[in-house]
Amino acid sequence: MSSPGDLNGVPVSAPEAPQDGLRERGSFIVFGRALGPSPFTDPGFAHHANSEFVDLSREYEYPLQYRNLKGLGLISAVGFGCLYIAGDANMLKQPETVLLVVVGFLALLFAGCFFCCVNCLHFLCAPASPPQLLSRTELRHLLGTTACTFWTILLLVAGGLKHFITAQPGERWLEEALFIIESFGAIVVLVPSWYLVNRFSKEPVKAGLIMSMFWAGAIFSAECAGIFNTLLLLIWTAADPDCNATMPVGPKWPMEAPSGGCVAKANLEWVLTPGIVEESFKFMVLLRLVTSLEEAMKSKALTRFPRMSTISCMPCCGWFLKFAASPAVVVLCGMAAGAGFGSLENVQYIAKLSGVVKATGSILPASVRIFTAMLHIAMTGTCSFFLAISLFSQRKRPFVKFIGWIMMVIGHGSYDAFCTFQAEMPVDECFTRVECYDDKQREVCVFSRTGKLAECSCKDGVDEETRKCASNSTAVLVESEEAKVVLEVADAKKADVPIHEMQITQVTNVMATAGAIPGWYHGTTPKVVDRIHAALNASRTEKFWCAKDLRESYVCGPAVVEWWPGAWTSWLLGTGIIVLFCLLACIGLPVVERDFHSRQQQAAAEAANPRGQVVQMA
């Protein structure tokens, strides 16, 4: 018999609920039965409510030494909400929003850090508590809470209204279209998939379970992956500025295309960055799934952390675990995690493209994000398919769960790499390479294939057919308030032999090119071109006049990898990943599901006839 001091949670009596089950605390069933069946009144959940591992009459409170954690947890949750809601760049321009962010940050800093540190120290230092029965609130969170579905619908409606109200009168339909694109994957893919699984499943699947996995993929996976992606890309750039994941151009671009070795190196870096990082964080969300109530009761989440379930919206740490009754539920949860990740990623990308959409009056530039949302759903769904095989296989084969993960790490990284390699700069942006040095109190810059990357401008624009300057922009020398700077076009090995002199124009923004629309680039994503411009900003603040007659000294509208086959490569790879998932879901998953249910029936028959009596099956 365990003493109270050995337990990580103190059992207390649960509040009494009416017999009809219509006013259960936190169930939202009074608001609408359509949001999901109750785990305590629906016949499909009766075997869970009556399980030997569940006690609906109890809840848990923190042990005496951790009694202050409840308040700290609530404060940190409110602080996180303040930061997440007010973290929009446009909202930060308002003084009251800045105050809200400061308050949220302080709440997270003090309450959140202390809350997390205490829980982690207990996990590392305290002995594991003996398993205790699942409480009423913990069972609700295992199966999925209706409250999660309710708040998701409320946020979806509020987001649509916000886009409609804040938009200009002539741009409201564009704002609504962008909002639909942001949530396309969650609405069009998840809702029918959830309906189909519920239609053919022997046990109801609550929408709250799917929404919980959706928000875990959006808030946890996407945010953490963004941080690690940024750090890794900075490391690759610092290690090799001329050839890295976001700028695989080589030391002689744009006059010469990058070598095969540079492209292969960049592909590997993409696999190591978004491939491993993003797929790993999405896969971590799937590790929350358990296949039995006994597994949940004995899990580290409920035996190694301080335990509390009296606050319905914050049970610690019963909210972490989610129950997957069958392989189909595992795959559905994987799709939800991928949809959440893709939706939040779309919010960030569409924010960059909204200016282009409003300027052109077309949603075509943003519509490509529908494909990437589907791709995230397919990639995480493929990982979850192999995880389902591992969890529900008759023979324990833990390595199987990593097959899909490895495939999607390579596929995801290669897809992002292909999108980078097929990129093309806008035709009215011209680039050259220069080598500058001081000569008799003036700065002399020499065209050099191995010099620093620089940007040059054509005085009268660029001829789109030849991709060269339309007129000789060196005919006029522009006087500058700065000291005169002369550009001498010379051979790199004979820099002392001038061929032509030109004036440098001082500019403050290298993005300010004629006819360019910031954020929209032909055949590529903004990330690649932004990285090239960032490199220019870091090296120089000058822009040179291009020389029409010296056609070999500059290139306008260059491709990142000139010899790359084309944009069809990324579309082919992405479509292949989606088709693979469709085949696994439509052909492989029913086979795994039938095998699981047949073994369940056989086990139930053996349990009903322990002496091995012959039972005639219908």
C-alpha cells in the first residue's frame, strides 16, 4: 500500500453530475449536441466509462508541496495567450497592444518558467508515483473535449469576421479568399476525413480529439520548428556564404551556374533543416497517442509529473495524452497535426503575399499555398500510417514507426530544395560581381567573376527578350554628394588597366527596382530571393549602373540554378508524396484496420471462453 507522500496527485471527490448527463461540467453539451457525444452518456464510450482503469467519482489535486502550481499554471497560460494574440506586427503598432505583450511576457517569464522548472525537477528527481485510476476530467481529455471543438469554431468565425471588418471596402472579397486559403486544409480535408472515420468506426471519434492534435501541430510544432529552422539556416550561411541552403549560387553566380557539388550540398542542408526539424516536431505530436486506458494510466505523464485535474481546462498532465482506438484514428490524428502545421505556416506566407494579391486583384499568387497545406497533411499522414502499424501490430516492431518519418524527412527536404533550385529572380533585377579597393583617395571597383555579389540597374529598363539593358546607361555620369566613386571595368588579373568608367549611385534599399513588386517573384518563393537581397545588404549599400555594351559583366533576371530542369520537378515530387499517402490511406489502411478488428474479435472470443470451448461464429 502506497503512502500519501508517494503519490504525485491527491485523490478528491469529483463534483456530482446529473443522471441525464446534460449538464456535465465543461462538456458544452447544453450548448449543442452536434459538437460531439459525451464520453459519459454515449453508448459508444460506455466501455471506457465503466473500465477498471477509470474512476468517474474522483479527481486529483496537487500534493501539498506543489499547491501553488495551480495559480502559476493559469497565469502562464494567460500570458501565453496574450503574447500569441497580440504578437501580430500590425497590432504591435498600437500602444495598448504593446502593453498587453509586455504583461504577457512578464507573466510567462516568472510564472511559466517557475511552473515548468518545478515540473521538470519533479520528473528528474522524484521517484515515479504508483499508477492511479484515471479521473473523470482525465478521461474527457483522453477522448477529446467538446470545448476544444467549440473554441476552434469560435476562432474560425472570429477570424473571418476580423478579415471582413478590417479590410478596405474594395478588398473584402480578397481578404476572405486569403482567409479561406489559410484554413483550406483544415476545412476541406479534415472534416470529410473525420466524417468517414466516424461512419465506419465501431467507436465514435470526437472532433475535440482531432482539434487538439490540430492545435498541437500549429502552436507547438510550427513555432518550435520555426526557431530551429532559423538557427540552422544561419549556421549554414555563416559556414559557407556562397553556397548554402537558401543561397545555393556558388562564388561565380550569376555569370556561372552553381556546380553539382554545391547543389548537392544545399539539398543535404534542406534535408537536415526543414526535413528533419519540421517532420520531427510533427512526429512528436503523434507520440502523445496511447492505444489503451491502461497504457495511459501507467504513462510517465501521469506518474512522473505533479498531477492535478480539478480545473477542467488545465489538468496536469492528463491533457497531454490522447486515446487512439484504432489505426484509422492514428492516421486521422496525423493528418490533423499536419493540417495545423500547414495552416499556421500559410498564415505567415500569405501575410507576405497579401500586398501582391491586393495590388494585382488576383489570389493566384497565394493559391499555391493550398498545395503546400495538402502536402503537410500527406507527409504527416504517411508518418502516422507507419506509426499505426507499429502501435497495433501483433508483433512488436518499434522500428516500423520510423520508416514513414525517414521517407518524409528526405521527401520534405528535397521538395524545399527543388523549390529553391528552380527559383528565378525578377527580370528587372540585374546582378554583377565587383572587387573594390582604394586608389589615390578614391574607391575603385572592378568587375570580377570572383568578386563580391552586387546589384546594378539599367537606366532605361531591361529588354525582356535579351535580358540586357535597353540603352547604354553609362552615357550619363550622375553626380553624387558623396565622394566620387569610379567603377572601372577590367580583367580581374589586370585590375590596373581601366576599360570604362561609370558612376555609382548611392541607394538605401536594394529592393527598390523599377517595376518590382516586393514579395512576389516569378517561379520561386520569397524566401530564396529575400536571402539573396539580404546578402547584398550585408556586403554593400551601393547599386551600380549596368553597362549595356559590356554584356558579360552583368545578368538580369538570373535563375538560381540555370541548368535545373524546371518548376515541374517540385510539383512532381509534391504530387508523388500526396499520391503515396492516398494509396496508403485508401488501400493499406483498410487492410491494417481489418486485421486489427479481427484480432480484437478473436481476443474477445477467447476471453469469453477461457476453457477453449468451440464457438460457432456467425
